[in-house]
Amino acid sequence: MRDVIARTLAWVLALLVPRKPGRHSAEFLAAQTPEPEPAPVSPWTRPWTGPSSQEVRAVFRSERTRELPDLQRERLWAAEFAALGVDYDYPTLPLGSLVTRERVAA
């Protein structure tokens, strides 16, 4: 008898007090709206902020860098690009090959 009373009471309370649908119910999932994906931004819509091609050519074709050894030339190019406000992260010289590893006696 208690089970019937409890079920009836739960049914009456469910009618009187509406509750939210559960997380895995179809009603809850239908109410969830996915956030719209932001429109892709084309890089051509904003002005060019880097150095011009003439400035870059002037750095690479400088007369004073032609006589320098490769490592010093790379460092000078990096310094000149830093003065232009650009990170020079494309070294033409494999700097990793300049480091020699010596065996350490254990």
C-alpha cells in the first residue's frame, strides 16, 4: 500500500512542480543549440604589417654581409630583421650541425 501512495504522491508532485529534463533526454539535447563557428578571417582583409620586399632584399643583398662567414652573416641578418620588427626564424644555415658533441668520461 505504501508503494501505491508513494507513486501517486510522486505523480502529483511531478504535475505540480515541473522539473528540467535529464541530461541524456531528447528534450534536453534538442534544447541545446551548438555555438556557431566563427567565420574564417581572410588574411587579405587586413593590411600588410611586415617589411616590404625592398627592405628584405636590402637585408639579404647587403654588400657588407657578403664577405662574412656564414654564421656571422646569419646573425647579422637576424639582427637587421629584429631592427625591422620581424622575427627571423628561417635560418639558411643548419646551426645544429655546428655544435659538436664530445664524449664525456663517466
